[in-house]
Amino acid sequence: MNGYERRKEQKKKDIKKAAFSLFQKQGIKEIKIEDLAKHAGVSQVTIYNHFGSKEALFREVIKEFVVDEYDFHKELFHKDLSFKEKMTSSILHKTNNILNIHPEVIEEMMLNDEDLKLFLADFQSKYAIPLIVDLIKDAQTNGEVNPDLSMESVMVYIQLFNNNTLISMITGENGKKLATDIFQMFFYGLSLPIDSK
């Protein structure tokens, strides 16, 4: 990669970083290309040249975010920690993301944008689900998860917490409290956490 290509790639990275920051705080619908350009310190033409449209830029930013999240969890799940510690870190991380990302962004990426929905479904089947399956198998081998549970039943349980209705509720009124409660139920069910008894 020559100097020109390196500068071009760096500019794209800078634009995506600035765009994600803006989308994260303000959502997507009200933001204009001129807002993104000003926030990134580039011209509107530069954004059009690199991405074509605000929607295309949004998709690229979200796809990169999803890959980063996968990398975070891959590293977390390979650490020398108990299953409970890994799940707790994952839950806290996901909850923090939901609290700090504008609800409109979550709604757009999970419910409205067909391209992103297809990308997320494909990414989940190829990367996220195999990662979770490995985590569960290790936990079953170590005696941290009931070894009698079939992987199919565990995956159905996980899918119960990963559906469009739930996501739209989390992005609505009282969503932050709901998200916290949902993650709590995912790990402990309806019973009190062992530590609180």
C-alpha cells in the first residue's frame, strides 16, 4: 500500500470514527451529510466519494461495530475465567452498549435496514453462534453448565432473548431498565442470583 492509499484508508477510518460518535449520540434520521462532514473535519464531497451516501456510511460503521463486538467476545471467552465471570462481563458490556447507543441506531440496525438485517443474520450463523456453542460446550465440560442440556435447547433459550420484539421494547420507553432485567434473567432465570440469597 503506497502513501496515497494509506492516507485514503486513514481518512475513511477517521470519517467512520466521527460518524459512529455522531450516530451514537444523535441517532440517524436527523443527521445530514453536512453534519457528518463537519464532525469528521472533511468536505461533504469526500464523504460521498468514500461512501456514496449517509445510509451506506451508516451500514459500514455498524458492520465494523459488529465485527469489533465479536472480537471483544472472542477474546473474553478465551480468557482464563469462569463461565459466570465471562457471562457477567459480556452482560455488563452489552448493557453498557445499549445505554450508550441512541435507540434509533439499534432500531435501524436490527429492525429497519434490510441490508444490515441480512448481514447480522449471516454473521450470527457463521461467527457468533459457533463462538457461543464453544463457550457452552467448555462450560458443560467444566461442570459450570448442566451437561444434560442439549445444545439445541441451549440455543433455543438464547434465541428467546434475541428477537425483534424484545429489541424494539429495549429501544422504547423504560428500555434501559428492561435491558438490565433481561440480561439478569438470561443468566439467573426468574430466581434470585445465588450471591444475593
